[in-house]
Amino acid sequence: MRDKDTSRKPSYDFKPGHDSFLAEVLIGLRKPQKELPTKYLYDEHGSRLFERICELREYYITRTEASIMQAHIEEMAELIGPRVLVIEHGCGNCQKVRFLMDYLHDPVAFIPVDISQEQLLRVARELDSVYPRLQVLPVCADYTSSFELPVPKQESKRTVVYFPGSTISNFDPIPAKHFLEHIASLCGSGGALLIGVDLKKDLAVLHDAYNDSEGLTAAFNLNLLQRINRELDCDFQLDGFEHYAFYNPRESRVELHLVSNRDQVVHLDGKTISFAKGESIWTENSYKYNLDEFQQLAAAAGFRVERVWLDERQWFSVQYLTTR
Ligand code: AVI
């Protein structure tokens, strides 16, 4: 067994600070259609709510992706090959990548990237003890911005980015292309991307997934206002806003909004922001693809779709993309 560095600090810390949070919130709330950056949904509490959403009966994504992974993991590991460097952007609690790691052939290093520093360090420590031969190099960063990656001690045969959960759904088309281009350049020639991509389906299924009966998605959405109150000393009245999620068929996306249920004002950084009754703050998009659309997006970003695995209902896909 190799010696490991067990003092767990993030290898790199690029967590966005208070000032950029404030600036981005102010910019978003001053737009004609008010909006807030989706990434800020995931503070400690938001991340915990999201984990609970993933367990909901109505939220098919996590379960369906897991069933695809379980059915085809050996073939995936075979395609990925031995002695790889694995990178995961937005790794959360790393539960999914652990399943993959268990089947990979002698992976040399893992770079988990996440905005939530406490969770990242906790998870990195766990991975250290579960995979003593793997070098774990956590990076605390907003992965939608550019940041430097640490260089592992051992050379790898290939870089593989794992991007599960259809997080790509939360990027608008142009940022999605830019993000995939960035991944393609990280992977370099001979590299690969294993990605979960949610597919178009019955509208009732989509409606229920984002309007769950336990109200967890509503709590997840409203938590963003609570976070802004707490961290930016703002005064959103939480009972003045309601969760609203619907499928927009023209744009092939589920949209999440917070709708003001009365005329009201909010104070932030010495400024007053007005809301009319019925006015919304747009907080998230979740795009749904068909296989051709995603293949075109991947190709535009420099990837070739090598292999697609689907569930029986064809609700979700896991795709293996290689750089061209
Ligand atoms: C992380 N992402 C893929 C989720 C989704 O389904 O778009 C985020 C989410 N928002 C509400 N529920 C789940």
C-alpha cells in the first residue's frame, strides 16, 4: 500500500465568495425576467434536500440511471479500461462514482470537484479509506467556471470524466456545448466522458417529478431565498413566493420558478427590488433530449457517441463518448 496524504484540505480552493454571490444575485434580480443562478440552489441544506429528492418515487432520474449502471457496469468498465484518471464535476456525496470505482481496473487517481467544501472534504476522507491505492485530489470549485486541475503523482492511461445524474440538463444549449468542449479538452485525445442524459417522455411523468407530493422540490427551490436572506442579509418573505415547475415543450425543458403571490418589495445591499403579484424568479431549467439531439450536441463539442445504454422504458440514457 502506498503512503497517502491524509491531511484533508482541498487540493485547490476556488469556491466563489460572498461578493460574487451578491453580484450575481443583483444582476439576476434586475433583469426584466428575474432569475437566480441555479448553482446557488446547492448549499448544505439544498444539497441535503436534493439527496432526498433523488430518493422520491416521483423523481425517476436517480433510480433509472442506477438501474442502467447496474445492468451494464462491467461493459462500461471494459470500455473505460485500466489505470485511468477519473474526474467528476459536481460530485456531491460521491455515491455514484463509488459504484463505478468498484468495477474499474486499477484506477490511479480521482479528482472530485464540488462547490460544497465541507461535504467535499468529508467525502474525500471516506474515499481515502475505502480506496487506499487511489490518489484522491479534491477541488473545491464552481465547475462552470474555469479552474486548474491538480496533477496526480502517477501517470494514467486515459482521462475519463464521469458526469452522471443528467446534470447536463441544467445547462442551456450554448453553455452545454461550451461545457462539453471544456470536458473534451480536459480528456485530451483518447479520453472519454461517461454521462447520464435524461430523455423526453410523457408530460405527466415530468410534471410529477418536479412537483412531488412531499413538497421537497418546492422546499429545494424556496431554500434559495432563505440562503440569500442568510448569507446576503436580505429580507425575502418565504410565504410570499410559491414553487412553480412546468414543461416548456418549445424549448424541451422543465422550468423551475418562484412566483410572487403578492405585490411586495425586497431589500438587498441597500437596494429595493419590487415584485408584482404573479411575477416570477426563474431558478432552473432541466432540458430533456432525444438521442439524435444529444448526439448532435456532443459532436458539436468534439465528442463521438460510442455507446448508449437505456432502461426498458427509454426514459434515461447513459452514454459513453470519446474525443475525436
Ligand atoms: C441535478 N439535476 C439533474 C436535477 C434535474 O432534474 O434537473 C435538479 C433538480 N431540480 C429539481 N429537481 C431536481
